[in-house]
Amino acid sequence: MTNSYVVVDDTFRSLIESGAELQKLADGCIWAEGPVWIPNESALVWSDVRSNREWRWTAAGGASVFREPSNHANGHTLDRNGNIITCEHSSNSVTRREADGTYTTLVKEYRGGRFNSPNDVVVKSDGTIWFTDPPYGILSNSEGFKRDSEIGANYVYRLDPESGEVTIAADQFDRPNGLTFSPDESILYIADTGEPRNIRMMDVGDDGSLSNLRFFAAPEPPASDGLRVDQFGNIWTSAGDGVQVFSSEGVLLGRIPVPEKTANCEFGGENGTTLFITASTSLYSIETRVIDARRA
């Protein structure tokens, strides 16, 4: 299928491939989420949270099951060694996939209480792992296992994998969800899928502390879920109508309409310029002129 992009600000023309069309690459999911591009395999891995399954896609082979059951896996990223880091709802943990295909649990509790359901994750250049922990995996049995929260709140956490120390990085969010760093890692952007359903930003200190919480943008229709930043500092985020692109000043530049409720996006492909989009039942892609800031 095809669908055109919408230019809101002329700057967007320099970010999207001229005449780019939205392509459907795979379907059959219930709630597609958490895409991550694996450069050394030329493959995309993503989650179907409610099917308790992960999928893998390549241009040559199409889509195939990657892991089942997946512990209701949601968000993914790569660490500095290229290992997949995964947020798992039903194991309330953040895990690392080793080279031999086994999984190591990096963290699953904070001060004796199990996490709610780790949701999205990013790795900073110093190797620290930052993740959000909203309650979606414990609200019902559709995305995990229903239970009461043992922590009693929804936080953004920072994990030092060397020491194993986990700290609360931010406690000002209702249901923190997607997160990503600015290209120079001086700012952390955090999407809140609770109230007020917007994206806010915080300054990142040299010691890993966060400060100066402030508004960044509020996609309309709401709400932002997954986020990515290109090498110029523009924010590409899921929204109620597909993917929306904001400048680093919070100005809406353009939209990529998607015919399904959109969860997340990820840059990848052979040149790094393909934007992969997970949306409800399907995986889509569209060609851009930018790459992820992490690979610039």
C-alpha cells in the first residue's frame, strides 16, 4: 500500500525522500511495538506485545518469528556491543540477548519491589541503560500478568550495567513511555502516555542526573509513544495519525500518515535512512534522507 507524507514546514522536504511512499512490510500482529535495527544482520526485530511474540524482518526473507514466548517483550535497543536490550513486561525485567542467543537479566526490581512492566529503553554512549516503567503490563493479562504495583509509581530509571546500580532518574511523569537522547546527549526527551499526554525534556548532567523539566511538544491527535532523533536533532514520534516530525525547537515539520494506530518507529536499512514504523497489526517503512543520531 502507499500513502503520501504531509509537509507542514518546508524544512521537512530536506528530511524525507522526494515522493517517498509508505510500504507495508508485514502484518498479522495484535499490537506491534519496539522496533530495533540490527546492522550486522541487516534485520529488524520488533515486538507483538499482546501475542507474546517477537518478529524479525529482512529484505530478502520477509517476516519470521524471532522469539516465542517473549515474556511480553516491548521496547528494544542495542547496547554498545550490538547486543539487543529488551524490556519485558511479564518478567518485569530488562534483559540482554547474548551472542549465543541466551538472555541475561540485567535488572528486575528496585529496592526489593518488582518493576511494573519495563516499556522502552535507550543506551547512552557511556553504556548506561535508561528505561521507562509504566503499568501497562500489570493492568490486565493482555500485555503481561495483572497484579498490583509493588513500587506504587511509574518512574524513569537509569541502570549502570557495570555496577548493577539502578536509580530513579525521573519521577515527574504519569506514565512515562518512549524516550530518546538528543544527538549530544545533553537532553533526554520523554513521552508521557498518561496525563498530560505530551513530550517533555530534561537536561542530562555529567553525573547522569536529570534536571530542568520542561515542555517540548504535544502531537495532535495524541499521543506520543515511541521516539527517535535524527542526526540534526529532529524528533520523529508516533502520534494518533501516524508519525510526526518536530524540530529541536518543538516546531511541527511534517507528518507521515499511517492507516493504523501507531506505536513506534526506528531508523535502519542498508543506508540507515529507512524509517520502520510499528502500527497495531503491521510493520511499515518509508524512505527518508536522514539517519539516527546514534549512528551519525
